[in-house]
Amino acid sequence: MLADEQIERYSRQIILPQVGGKGQEKLLRASVLLNGAGPLQETALLYLAAVGIGTIGILTDEEVGLSSVLMPESSDALTTVPQRLNPECAIVHHHGTEGHPLTALSQLARNYTLAISGPDSHLHDACYIARRPFLCVQSVGTQCWFLTCRGYDASQPCAHCVQLPTREEAPSPFVDLAALFLGAQLVTEVVKIILGLDQSAGATLVRCEFPDLRFDVQKVRKNPDCSYCGHSLSE
Ligand SMILES: [Zn+2]
């Protein structure tokens, strides 16, 4: 049961028929593992706290040197800023993982409802093993994108099934704007996954580019010849 102050805090979500009191309780019980520093991850962190995700795990291999407009000070900001926004949200830091990265990460992934990470991480494979949804994100140059992989069954694509957008670009302040814009969309997808609102097959690739504000949504199907999930599923 939600307390009175929770009903007040989340009233704008609770009145949505897709959420309601039960949905809000689900969000409060949910946990999201966030890996890597970047404008999209930082924006997501704030929105995840605001919607009432109960626990947010932050995985960093090294001391985070943040550079974005949102949290310019230090890694302390990774705890204090979201908690100021929503004191109910627990922030847990994981500094690297001991032992074999894939084994350790899949154990960690099992403790979370889903994970968000850049593409250059073992966390994707760990989530696939742990059968946890994985949202692959990247912000580079003037563009941000994310891919949602639900990865629960043989019909769902993994991130390796997809030709992910790659672009060598110099850092640009526009990437922060793209991240602000796309971060809200990313967390909407997280909420949909937690509440089971999207049962469709396939992954979704969403891209946003500034300053043109080009927005692009693509449905991605499983690649039967995928070198990763084609092989691992037959084992
Ligand atoms: Zn695949």
C-alpha cells in the first residue's frame, strides 16, 4: 500500500490508467543498474529517481569524471542529486567487479530488474545470460540513441543482432541537449518494461540528433545468423 505522501508525490503518474497505484508500487519495488558515465546515463538517472524506481545501482570501474551540464561537480553528485529529487530512491554504487567479468556481472544483473549501459561493455552479455532486459545507450557528437533488448526468449534480438549506429565525431555541446530529450524517452521505455506495457516482438532503436532535432524510431528484428545469440541459444 502506498503511503499518503507517496500518493501525493506520484499523483501525476498514479492517475494514468496504465500506471495506477499497483503500477507505482511495482516501480518502487523495481531496480535499475546503470553503467558508465555519459550525458544520456546522467539524464536517465534523474528521470529514474523522479518516476520512483526504488533502487538505482551505479556501476563504475573507476572514479567518474563527469563533464556534463547536469552534474558538473563530482561523483558525489551521482548520489546527492537524484536523492534530492526523490529521497525514497536508494542509490547503490558498485565499483567494478571481482573475478571473471561476465560471471560477476551476470550475478550482479540478477539482482536488478534491468540494466542500462553503453555498447562497449560485458553487461549486455551478462544481462542476456541473466535474462534481464538491457537498454544499450550511446551519446556521441551531436547524436544520442538507445536500443531496448528484452532478451527473455529466443524470438527477441540481442544487441549483437543489430548494426548499431557508429559515428566518429568530436564532442559537441549538442549531445547534452539530445540526451535531455532522449533521456525522458529512455525512462518511458524502462517504465513500460517494468509494468509489462509493451509485449511486442523485437527491439526498438531510437535516435535523436541535435540541433536539427531529427528523431527516428526503428523496430529491430532478431538476426537468425547473429554470432552471439544464435550460438548461445543452441547451447
Ligand atoms: Zn543476437
